[in-house]
Amino acid sequence: MSALTLSAEDRSALDGLARELADGGDVDGAWVERVREAWERAPLALRQGIRRYRRHSGPQGSLLVRNLPVREAEIPDTPSVAGSVQRTTTVPAALLVLVACGLGDPIAYAAEKSGALVQDVVPVPGHEHVQGNTGSAMLSFHSENAFHQHRPDHLMLLCLRADHDRVAGLSTASVRETLPLLDEDTTKILSSPEFLTAPPPSFGGGDGSEPHAVLHGSPEDPDLRVDLAATTALTEQAEAALARLREAFATTTRSARLVPGDLAVVDNRVTVHGRSLFRPRYDGRDRWLQRTFVAADLRRSRDHRPGDSHVLTR
């Protein structure tokens, strides 16, 4: 995961801008427009780094922005309920939406986390083994919302608080590093519509995808669409190809242990992500990430967004 570390001067400037935006109002469309205008006042090094990543996310398809102005002493207790979101403007919410506006447009899904643009990723008692954002067991590799026609182009995770033991790792694997490990026959099968993907638990079930390919687009630099916990093969040869892809992911895995002030940006078009096992204590000081999705081309999902909002209703 390539990294961009803000200087102390840029961190201070970004802190001032985020605090200006954290006015205690609602995280809604009107606020997003304010944040979009403010993005032009973000430190130049941050804007340049995001611009480079947006043009090409690199071999690893991810970026780690470090030293963002997150003060853990100002962070309340970690939530511990399913569906937890951030509805009020705060410094972390402003940081997430600022960068989202630099990448494209923040989006959310009405069926997930009640359509909130800033969502909490926290462990929930009784959900330890859930393959989703409320679990704490190992989370298998997946493209975010792989079942959906309009998947996020980018996923952003901002660390507010690390896990107690500092062992939880954000794992990533890029198709750009994985593809060379696959033989021609496997690539051909993965490029055929021989796979189905079910919605994640956070969507509460519902209909899955139509048959789709795992690899699509340019053969030289394909897009990736897969969820190892939810994608099933329709044929024996497709099942074998999916197993080989899983093995290739394991070979190319990279991991980052996020600390407060780290922002991980994942290109959801070419990179899958997961998480290693950690042990929550449910004492108000557990691992807490906040998440925002980004669409590079908001227009593409217009028929799913009544009133041209940022929330997809289907």
C-alpha cells in the first residue's frame, strides 16, 4: 500500500479546515456541497496525492494517508451496536468527505446502514463471526458490494481508534499483482459470466447479482468483482478458477495495521480487501474505523438516486 504522510504544518492546516466544517449540523447533501468547495483549500500535498491516485491507483490499488488530525482524546467511546453511523458533522466526518470530494462523490446505499454517508466499522457483541463490518473474526477478501450493479469505485477507512492489541490488519490484494500468477485458461474462465454474488449481511439479505464475470474490462488491466464469502461458481471449471484466484490472492496479500489518523483508500475496481482476526473487549475502547464510499462518476447511478441525492435506493 503506497503511503502519503502529511507534514506537521499540513496536518495543522487540515485540522483547522476540518474543524471549520465540523459545525454540529447534519451530514447531508447540503453539507457535502460545502465540503466540496472547501476541498480546494485542503493542503496542496494532499490534493496532489489524491489527484495522482485518482488518475492511477498504482500496482497495489490502494493508498494510505497518514498523520491526519484525529485526536483520540476527543473521540467518544467506541459504539457497539449494529447499524452505527455518524449523522452529525465532526472532524473525522469532515476529513472523510473532504477526501471523498477529491476522489469523486460520496455515496451510500439505503439498504445498508440506513443510507448514512459516514458509517462506523466497529465490533458488535454476538457478531464476532459475521462476514461483515460488525465482526472481529478474519474477514475474507471481497470487492465492496460486489453483488451490486453500482459498486463504489473507492472505499475509504479512517482509523479513530486501533484495537487493544494492535494486531488487526487491513488486508488487500490487487488484480494488477495477482493477474500474472494466473494461467490463460483460468483468466478466460474468470472473464466469463459464470458467477453469482449474494448481498452481504449488512444489506439484510435480498436478491443477489445476475450471472457475472469476476474479471471484466481491459484484458491488460481488468476490473475485479468478487466476494470470496458470497460469490459462488455456476460450473465446476468456474469453481476451480475461483480456487486458483483465492490462492493467488494469498500470495499477493499486503497488510496494514491502522492507527488513529490513518486513512486507507482502496480502489474497489481493482483491489479486494479483508481484515485479520482481533479480539474486542467491548469496553468502549475497541477498534473504531469510519467508512465512506466514493463514486468516480455519480451520473452512472442516476436512475438509482431519486432527487439526485447521494443515496442509492436500490
